[in-house]
Amino acid sequence: MKKNKNLISLVVAGAFFFLGISGILMWLKQKPHVVEMTHTIFGLLFISIAIFHIVNNWGSLKAYSKDKVSGSIKKELLTASLIVGVILVLSVTEVLEPVAEFGRIFAKKQGAKPAASVNFKEASTLDSANGQAVTLILQKTEDAMNGVLTVEVADTTGKVIETLFKTEGEQRGPASNLILSSKISAPVPFKLIVTSTVAQLTEEEQEEAREGKKIEPKNVKTFSQETLITALAPGLQNIVGGENSPLKRGILEVK
């Protein structure tokens, strides 16, 4: 029995040591995966031994908590409960946040994050000899990024006159943004319509797609942007995005 107690005491001491060291490192915001993993494993070990210790010494704990003669609760239990309760409340209400975050001053300073790169796919539909040469620079929103993209020209009533770009077949995308070189033969004023149709696949539909099966998505969302073009003078024109626009920003460059 004594050997078992010695073994448990030594394991508790070792677990407490590594739990403490890893906890201090995490407080100092030094949190590589090996530190977090070590803290978790020894924390679980410490909890397991603590439960075993409580169960094995329940009689002693009761003696610490209640007076044997009168049966009244000892002040030690009340004091311990008060200390634990106050610390718990101060932690939950974030009053002790400055203490928990003080170790951040020892963390490595991080430089400014590099700006995320914006990728563009180039396409050209300059087959027609007629019309005004233009370049469309379209940066899409994240929600519309993987949709089937269509760029059309319509009259002021909304009737489509010509299609400048359309994703071929059932292909989705392009996943990147688009730089489109094309020609517009429609007379001004006209509407430039950019549409992205996004299929939001269920897990079952995704599995069928991976198996090469032809699917018809049940949940399809369409983002559309209409911009009235009143002149095709050489220069740049902004294509301003609306509430349901597939565009984060867009530019029409007239050659």
C-alpha cells in the first residue's frame, strides 16, 4: 500500500511539473503544438489521478470538511469554496483578463501580414471585327467566386443583345477573378450585366460529383449586377457593385 502511495505521489509530482511548465509557456504565448499537446496530456493525467485520490481518500476529505463531533461544516471548507468561487467568477467575467494576457508582452512580435494576393484569369472574345474594343477587370466577391459566370450586354429594357463571356458547358468558375478582352457592338445606352450562378451542393451531391455522376443541384443562388453604360469614350469606368452583386469591384476600360 505504501509503495502504491509512493508511486502515485511521484507520478503526481511529475505531472504537476510538466503541467506547470507547459502552462507557463502558454501564459507567455509560446504555444507550439508540442506545448499544447503536452499540457493537454499531462492535464488529463493529473485529473485522472486527482479523481482516484479523491475517491480513495473520501473519508479524509469528509473529515477535513466536517467536524466529527458536531457535524458542522469547518471554516476551512468555507474558505476554500469562497476562494475558488471568487476566482471562477472573476475569470468568467473577464476581470482577470489582464492577468491572463500579461504574458503576451513576452511573445514574439509579429510583423505586418502580407496583403493577400488577388488572382485573375485572362480571357478574350475578340472574334468579331465590329464593335468597340473594351477590357473588363472583374474582381468577384467570395460568395460568387466559384459560380458559373456570364457577362452580357442588354438594352435599357433588359433584353440581352450580346454575350461577351460565359463559362463553357457545366464547368464552374473561373475560380479566380477575370480580365476579359472583348468588343461591344451595341449602341449606347445599354446595360452591362454580370451574373454568377453558384450551386451550393449538399454532402450527397458532392459525393455524386466525385463519383463522376451528372447532378442537378437543388440549391442554386444567383448574384447579378446591372450597370447602365451611357458612353463608350476611351478611358476607365467603374462598375459599382450592389447588394446582390457578384463583384467586389469592377472596371470597364474602353480602348
